[in-house]
Amino acid sequence: MKKKVIVVMPAYNAAETLQRTLDDIPPGYVDDIILVDDNSTDNTVEISRALGIHTIVHPKNRGYGGNQKTCYTEALKRGADIIIMIHPDYQYDSRLVPYIQGFLDLDICDVILGSRIRTRQETLACGMPAYKYLFNRMLTTAENIVLGQNVSDFHTGYRAYTRRVLETIPFMNNSDNFVFDTQFLVQAVYFGFRIGCVPVPVRYFSEASSINFKNSAVYGTQTLLALMAFVLQKSGFKKSSLFDRTHSSIRPGL
């Protein structure tokens, strides 16, 4: 039986790039698209609705992680079997949807990450700031060592999950900020899900979202804290709410 594929788009001021992002998704592979607007100050919502996208609006800005919580909850409610997150800022190449979907459809992986890091030269040539590349390499190395993985880019925003992943991971316990992504992957490893990577070209330009140096430093610190929580949880020294499914509001069958 064909699996239902839903693309979720966490949006903030994406009016200038939404159409291009949507146009690049190959026809016939996606059954539904959900855009969650995090209280944009431009006309993202109007454009999204005009394009026929199922659009949810946060009355107040909830942050990147808070936006994803709404995205995933709504995707499960609408019957998604495979959920692909694409930023509507045109930073990631949405033409790759069929290939990303395929790894999940064939049950080769449970989580697929679109890796921006194929070679240093290519990544920097695409516009990734040098400090961000350095942070990425340092944090990704630490994460691979601690988590026992071989992931080339832990910090990409291009991600895809099976329904079972979202029904298992208590992501509602996660931060509403950028570290949500790291916490989610730490949880995915803890609960035994298979993570794979596919190379994706990435675009850095003025309309594409990107956190600044100060926020990158905060994010890096929070990433290390998430790794520490994983180690303490696995060793039995201290339990973390990141791995506690008791009070998770997501239940199978939604």
C-alpha cells in the first residue's frame, strides 16, 4: 500500500522564497503540504494560502523548535506515514524529495538527513560561513563519538522521518529553540532508530534563514548539554525529560 507523504514547512518571513521552494518539489511524490507560520511580519501566510497549502498560523512567535512541534503534530493528525521537513526559504534543494523518501519507503532507514557537507571546498563555495563550517565539524565529530554514529552533518535542517519515529520520540519535551534539532537526533539514537544521510546542495543568500555567530555559540553549548544528557541517561546517573515518554502528548494512532 502506498505510504502517505507529507511535507512540513516551518516558516518565518518566507514570502520571497516559498513559491520557488514549492515549484522544485517533483510532482506525484507528495500527498500533502503543511506550512506553519511562526508569526511572520511579511505576507507568507497570504501567499501560502493562495498556493493551496494547508496553513497554520502561530499568533505569537514560538521559535524554530516550537514551530516543528506544530508541524509534526499536524502531520500525524493528517495521517502521514513519511514526514519530510523542507525549509521554505529555498536554502535546501526540494528536488531531492523522491530520493529522500525512497530510503524510508524501502525501510532502509528511519531518519534521513540531507547533508550539506560533502567536501570543505564545496560547502564553503556554496556560501556557508567559515565559522559555521568550523562549528559544524567540531560538533558533528563530538556527536558521532558520543552517539556512536557516522553522520556527516548533524545540523542540517533538511530531515525526513517515518511515522513511527514521531510517535516514539517525546519531541514535545524538547526546546522551542534551535537546539530542538539536536535533541531530536539524540533521542532518535537513544530509541534505536537508524539514521542515514544523503548529499544535498545548499544555498546561502540574503533571503535564506541563518543564525548569527552569537546564537551559533549558544546553540553549540546547548548541543553539548544534550550530549551530556544522553550520556547520563544511558549510564543511569541522571534521567532526562528528553527521553521520558510518560507525559508525551503524541500517541500512536493520531
